[in-house]
Amino acid sequence: MNTEPAVDGPDYLDTFADRLAGEGADIEAAQFRRLARQWRDDQAAAQRAADEATFINHQLNNARRALQPADTH
């Protein structure tokens, strides 16, 4: 049974870059580190966009509630 945690995404690229650097492939390692940074930047941008969409959705829901006619029963 494999008990090692799975490494994927930009963490995998960094781990692979470490291995390449250990073998003396510094140029290739730097390229994988650059790709890992780009991936993390993309993840952060996607999270910011999702957060903004959630905020805007809440604002829209609040505006809809404010514009509903008052119940006069």
C-alpha cells in the first residue's frame, strides 16, 4: 500500500525541478520552476475572480430584495 501523499500541480513541478537541479540540469529546473509560478499565479487569479463573482452575486441578491414590493397583508 502506498502511504506517500500525492504531489500534483505546481508542487509536482517544483519537486521535479528539485530533482533536475540535483542532476545538474539547472536550465531545465528553472523552466519548471517558472511553470510552477505561472500555475500558482493562474490559480490565484481564478480564486480572485471567483471571490469577486461571489461578492457581486451577493450585491445583486441584496439589490433584488431591496427592490421587491413590500408585503401589505
